[in-house]
Amino acid sequence: MKTYDEKHIKNVALLGPAKSGKTTLAETMLFEAGIINRRGTVEEHNTVSDYHEVEHERGSSVYATSLHTEWRDYKINLMDTPGLDDFVGEVISSIRVCDTAVLLLNAQNGVEVGTELLWSYVDRYKKPTILAVNQLDSGRASFKQTIEEAKLFFGPAVTIMQYPVNTGLGFDSIVDLLKMVLYKFPEEGGKPEKLPIPDSEQERANALHNELVEKAAENDEGLMEKYFEKGTLDEDEMRQGLKIGMMKHEVFPVFCLSAKKDMGSGRMMGFIDNVAPSATEMPPEGTEDGQEVPCDPQAPTRLFFFKTLIEPRLGRLSFFKVLAGEVTTGMELQNEKTNTVERIGQLFITDGKNRNPVECLKAGDIGCTLKLRNTYTNHTLNGKEATGSIEPIQFPDPKWRVAVTAVNRQDEEKLGEVLSEIHMEDPTVEVSYDQELKQLILATQGELHLMVTKWRLEHVYKMQVEFQKVKVPYRETIQRAATATYRHKKQSGGAGQFGEVSLQVEPYYEGMPPLKEHPVRETETIDLPWGGKLVFNNCIVGGVIDGRFLPSILKGVMEKMEQGPLTGSYVRDVRVSVFDGKMHPVDSNDISFKIAGMMAFREAFMQAEPLLLEPVQELEVRVPLSLLGDMMTELQIRRGIILNMEMEQDYQVIRARAPLAELDKLLASIRNLSQGRAIVRSHFAAYAPVPADMQKSISAEHGKTEMAEAH
């Protein structure tokens, strides 16, 4: 395969909502370039990019697939991305390494919810963007309405390069405003005939052409001067101005397509070749320590790994972008994260599952390699004289959590290893073991993302799993003071066990006054690992309990605090004062006073108006203004409290607090109500009292569970 230099490599992410035609467009672009000799379809499960079994079952993309075309001496690397927000990790990593985004707009639907979500990621990275209006051959297609919606959403950057003469089932003609010709396509699509613009379209074409000239000129002072001198710009000057505008994120060229009928893709590829920036023209990447890394073919080699894929029977594929220098087979490079050396055994350009071996890849190119030992997504491999790790891709936090167990208990240990491997491949899947809840927690971007993860566990790793609700990490405390005495006495042949402890419990708070009821000899303040404090007072006088038994009493109290009397949850913010007790000269020992301390604490705690606390999350909900009322109602139904609201463009930002116990249902409801348009961020805020009726119900349920386990 030909090796392309950095100026002739273009990296493009194909983006768009579900059913906008990204995979069909990718297939058509490969066909037009002669990479494939027959176009597959999503329905027949034979496209180059959607080749995974799960994609065939779902009928849509789950993975971002790396492809390439060769068009008029340029190489165009394509990333065909999923259209659903559940698979946003695949989208974000593709946007990060590509230099141009082609955002598909379905001419039947205009600017959809999915378009808005995708745009938030494109806009974050300020990638040059082409708007491709697809499915103009559909009976419900409306180019006019799509453009109107695009201008409302994207603003004045929307720049019409082409318009269709006849949308709908008879679509076959496009007026190109840069070249000022009519492209008329044969019925079966493919190479169009170039014709003069008909008289009926001349006035409209001239007006839009003049707008295009002005848009190109306004991006550069030199071009503006030429425009004032000549009253127009030639084609090359217009291309120059459009490129500058795209780089500034102030020009979004609009192209017309029917990917299904193979109409319009060749012209858009020509524009990508001639106008879309290469990696060398883009702003430099940055390292974590603040270095700039321009895409320089003469600089030391740097590879940035943006995707890891584990293929059955093949192993791990690692996808990278050559940020600087070049990479060749056999090269040894330093991993900055793991401080290990990796040898590049093989290099490939991929087209879906097809791997094309190459010997060398230049700066700006995208490729993959096999079987690296210690290199994963977001890692950097450097050649000699290069240092520093490239700033990592920031993936969104998970939105959906479940507890997962293996159906076969023999698979429990293996399950954690398998999920860690899935996380390595897809960083938006997170897995952790919660020691407090004693649950393995699987977190994903949504319910569909979770179902695909389950599919992989069952079909790829041959492991049956079950999902349960994640338990809530409640806390227990008390509301008033109480005392209790407990005597532990056990006699069996020989030495027995004896210990009696009297203690007082009180709710602890910062700055509370010293204990008045009993003289305090010494105090120990313990910052509890799960939050809150335990203050332990030794108030023993007269030696009724030997000082050597006080640590055992404290240990018993701590053990009961780790499994609270009310629900088995952690206890926090309590002051315990041991003020009396009894010993036996022979039978008293550490275990006796540990048990006596534990049971005395339990009895006193249950008399002190125990209170169950629940974790409360701070929420920031960014929602379209039209849905504000529904969102506020939903928050209130889920026991949420609105803190404040403010406007941000066409969105309302609601800041609220809601119990963690309600969060999964709340997030699902918000997603359904907004059709995915709402953006929710949450973090832990505080612990707050559980409503009395809920506390009674949760405590009773815990009692039943304890009884069942005892029997």
C-alpha cells in the first residue's frame, strides 16, 4: 500500500444521530474510491464497518470503525461512529483524533436530539465541521427546513455549498455553488454528468454563490481586499477562505447527499481533499506537562492510542494516531505511563475487520498494531528524545449502575477480570467492588450500553450474569442520649467468661460541650473511614474495670458500628462514654469485655432514637426550556429539592438535590422525558435523614433478611 505524506492525509469522523446514514455513506465512499467493488447494506449485514455480531443483531453501529479511502492522490481516513449516546466513548475518541467532522443531517428529520448531543462534543474540540444533508431521496425530505433548523441551531456559520434541485423520490440533481455547475446523476447513482446551471435556477444560484464568496472573503484580510478590488474571488481563493473559516470554526460547509443512491459523495470527498485541513495544519496537541506537540514529520516519533479492541481469536488491537515523526515495523518506543518499552511488530491500515499491512506510517496518519503488552487507550508511545504523555481523552462519567453477579459461582473471580478487560477496551464502562455494600458494581452510559455489555459477557466470554439493584450506603446515628448495661457471662468447664459494661451514648456534633454526668479520664477521637466521628470517653473510676480492657470495649463498639443495629449500615457521629462495670478475678478477659461493650452499645443505641441517614446527590440538570415544567415535576416526585435555576442559551440549568436511592429512576425518567437531550451531572453532597415511614420499612426489611440468614 502506498505511503502518504502528512499533507495528503485527511482524517474524518462521520457523525450523526441513529439512522442518519453514516454507515451507508462510509460504504459509498469506499465504493466510489474503488476500495470495494460492491456496496453492502446495513439490512443485509454485509457493510465493511458494521461487522461485529452485536451490530448485526441490533442493526446499527455499536463501535467506531476505522476505514480508509484513496481519492485523487489523497488518503482519507474515516471513523464511522455510532449514533446513540450510550456509545459516546466511541464517538469522543474518534472526534479527538480526527481533524474534520462530517456531521450528517437527515433531510427527513432536520436537527435532531442526537445532533445536539453530538455537536456538544464537536464544539468542545473545535473541530472543522462539514454538514452533510443526507437522504434527500426520501419522500419526506426537506432541504429548506433542514437548513432553517441548522441555521437556528448552528448560527451564521452554516454555509451552503450546494443545494438540490429536486428533493424527494426523484432526487437526482445538485447545484454546486463553488464550481457553479449542475451535477446530474444517473438513476443508479455514481459519476454525475456536469451540466450548465439551468435558467430556472440561475438567479437563485447566483445569489447563493455571492453569499458564498462573501463568506470565504470575510475570513481573511487579504482575501477581503481582493474581493473589494475584483468584486469576486476565483475558485482557489474561495477554497482558501473556506479553509480559514473552517479552522476558525466559523464556516460549516453544507453538502447534499443520497448515500443510499450513491449521489454526492464524490464531490464531498473532493472538497475534503482540497479544503479540509490536514493534521499538520491543525493546532498542536498538548502533553500533560504543558508541552506543545505539532504534527511534524521531522520530529521524534509520538503515537497516541485512542482505542483498544479485543477480537476473538486475534487478541488485542491498539489503534493510534501518529502525532509526530513516523513509525515503522520493528521500531521500539517508550510508554510514558507504564515506563516500559514496546516493540511495534506489525502495522496495519484497517477497513473494518480487514487489516492491510504497511511498513511505515507518517505523521498525521491513523493505524493499528497487534499484541502490545502494556499499552492501552490514552497511552503515549515516544521515540528517543521525545518525552511526556499526551493529554488524555476525557470520557464522560457513567449514568447507569447495577450490581452484577455470575450465575455460576465458580465464575465470580473470573467475572472481575473479564469486566476489567472490557473497561480496558471501553473506558466508559467502569467496574468496582464496593467493600461496604459487598457488591461488584458495573457502571455504563445507559441501559442499552449495559445490555450490550451483557451481550458481550454472554457471547464473547461465555459467561452468564445477573443484574441487581445497587444497594444504598445508608448511615445510622442517634438523636438523644441513652445508657445501657450489659453483662456477658459464660461458664464452661475450666475458666469462663465474664465482663460487665455500663456506657452512655449521645449524638456527636462539632463543638459539643464536655460530658457532665461522669468525670472523663481520657478521650479518644476517631475519624471513621466511612465519614463522621466516634468520640470514646473513659470515665472509669475506682478500678471497677481494669484499664487493659478498655481497648477491647472500644473494639466491640467499633465492630457494632460497622454493622449498625438498625439496618446493618455504618454508624457515625456518636459519643460513647464507659462509666461503670464489673470484673471477675479469673474469668474476665478481652473477649468478654469486647462482647459486653458491643451489646451494651447496641442496647443503648436502640434506646437513643436511632436515625437512618441516606446519601443525597447534588444534581445539575441542563434541559431545554420547553421541558422545564416536566423536569421540575419529576425531580419533586423523586424527593428532589430545587436549589436554583439559571438560563444558558436555550437551556435551563436546574441545580437540585435528590436522594441516591431515587437516582437511577430519576435519571431514566429524565432521559425518557427529554429524549436524551437533558445533560445530568451529579456528585455526593451530604447525608440527610430518611423519612420516618421509609426508615421503618427499611429497618423491618433488614430484620427479615437477618432472620432468613440466621435460619
